[in-house]
Amino acid sequence: MKILRAGILGCGGIAQKHVQAALNLKSEIELVAFCDVNETNARTFAEQYTANRATTFSDYRAMIERADLDVLIICLPPFAHTDEVELAAARGIHLLIEKPIALTSELAWRMVNAAERANVKTQVGFMYRFGAATQKFKAEETGALGLFSARYFCNSLHAPWWRMREKSGGQLVEQAIHLFDTMRFLCGEPVSVYSRQTNVFHRDVPDYTSEDVSATVCSFANGALGVIYATNGAIPGKWLKGWHVVAQNLVADFSDWNNATFTRTNAQPPSIENIAATQDAFTLQLQDLVNAIRTNGNTRTPIREGARTLDLVLAAARSAETHTEILLDAD
Ligand SMILES: NC(=O)c1ccc[n+]([C@@H]2O[C@H](COP(=O)([O-])OP(=O)(O)OC[C@H]3O[C@@H](n4cnc5c(N)ncnc54)[C@H](O)[C@@H]3O)[C@@H](O)[C@H]2O)c1
């Protein structure tokens, strides 16, 4: 079995998780190239993780042309996406791309079209989909959905690009997007979205144009509601997340993608199951891409899913700007 040759584009924070995932799958995939506009970052990765065996680049076009890759793992900040998906897809290179895949719907769908036209396998970094509790929920007979609710609470200035709305898209587009994707994955497609987003805590911080408090309501065709709220003014140093699904037969309280309490309300008395797992969602996500490449199968989160979830959070941002409910394309 051929070991797949992988390159990393953007050697920053999240790239380390993908490197670790690749190292966990070393009989399947080998890291042969690293690229970063700041080539020192690429060199540090090559030294630290491959004892300098990998080649380094500062220009993604050069890496895509010369590194003979089977897989490209794209860990660029949101504003830095350009034509890397199109160039890689045209060379038959399979892709794992971090969320949000772009900052505009137009670029996102150009990426989808390029990848689908070239028939390359794609995976978007919505790793919540690979948790044990998430998977268990997918196998449940939940009955009708009534309510999804979720929170994302942190308090950090993050990277300098993060606080600038034009570079990150804002907290909802860059960060709480995981919860919107999880809602779509667990509950299906919403038909409308209404969002309010404000900056309460960081008005005096230079360049801080992202919202730091938001509340969003989505509605579903059967009348069910999804409520997602986020803030970057909560407890410093803590990233607190959780989500809940109330359905006809089941109430599911998730503390993360691996841990949840399921209360089956169609039993008398209701039965309670605790799901507690430690599986590594990043490794499972990469393994799923490798499997799709080897079997010509499908990944769990093809790039089309990245574009659809992006469209949902962009609609929420538009709703917040216009103070109107946005009706969504149900297709
Ligand atoms: N899945 C998750 O839970 C998760 C967590 C954190 C970040 N992310 C996502 O990953 C992406 C990257 O985030 P990060 O925290 O690693 O950012 P980061 O700022 O830590 O790293 C980004 C790296 O990309 C490099 N870079 C920027 N423009 C480039 C270009 N044109 N060509 C090559 N390299 C370039 C930077 O020099 C930097 O080293 C973001 O989209 C973010 O939303 C996902």
C-alpha cells in the first residue's frame, strides 16, 4: 500500500493538530512538505516533526507544483484563502481544509466546483463530527426535533488577524461555526436565520472589529428552533462549549463531541446513558480522508459541506447587519 505524500499549508496553531494526526497514521501518510509565508515557521515544522526530511516552501504555488503531493492539508487563516484549492485539485491532489474554508460564498463555491470537477477527495476540519457522542447521536431514533441550543464562551485576544472582522469573519464565522455545523450535522438544514451581534467588551481595543457577543436563532421546516450564542468576554483562558438537542424521544446534553448524557424520554421511566470517550477526532478525520482516497469512497465532511455551513454563518452575519431574518436556500 502506497504511503500518501502530504504537505501542510500554513504552519501555525491548528497545523500542529494535523501534524500529530499524520504522525499517528504514519503507516498511511508521510509529511513531505511544509509551506508558510513566513518560511521560518515551515522550517521549524520540518525540523521538529520530520528531522528536516520534509521540504519547505514560502510560496504555496511552488509547493503544489513541485512537492509531488497526494494530499494537501490547508491550515491558512480565513483571509488568506485564494486559489490554492483550485490549483491543488487541478493536479489531482486530495484536500483537508480548515474551517471556515473562505470568507465569501463565491470563493467557497469556486473551491467546491474545482474539487468536484477534478474528482479529488475533500474533508473540511469540522472534527466535532468525529466525536463518539456525535456518532452515537446519529444512530439514535430521536423522533421529531424540537430544540438545538449551543454556547461558545471564551475570552482571548487570539492571533492579531482574529479580532479583525475583515480577516477572520468575526467570532461566529471563525469559531462558533463549529456549532452551526454540528447543528446541521445533527438536526438537518435550517430554513431561516436571525442573528444579533455586538461588541460589548472590546470597544477600546485597537483593530477589534469582530463581535464579542452574539445570539442567533435558526428555524427548521417542522417549526423546531436552533439557538446558538457566543461571547469572547467570558472567562480568560477557558474555552467553554456545550450543546443540547431536545427531540421527541431523546434529550441529548453534550459537553463536547466525545462526552454526553442521553436521556431517552420514550422509556418509562426515562433511561439515562452517559457517553464518555477519548477518541482523537483529528486523527479520525484524517483517517476518514485516507480511507476515501484508498476506496474511492466519500468523506464525512466533503468541501460542499464546508460551503454550506459557511453560507449559514454568512447569512447570520448579514442578518445581524440588516436586523432582518434571512430565509435560506433549502436545497
Ligand atoms: N478545527 C479547529 O478547531 C480549529 C482550531 C483553530 C483554528 N482553526 C482554523 O485553522 C485556520 C488557521 O488557524 P490558526 O489558529 O492555525 O492560525 P495561525 O495564525 O496560528 O497560523 C496560520 C499560519 O498560516 C501562515 N500563513 C498566512 N498566510 C499564508 C499564506 N498566504 N501562505 C502560507 N502561509 C500563510 C501564517 O504565517 C501562520 O503561520 C483558521 O481558519 C482557523 O479558523 C481551526
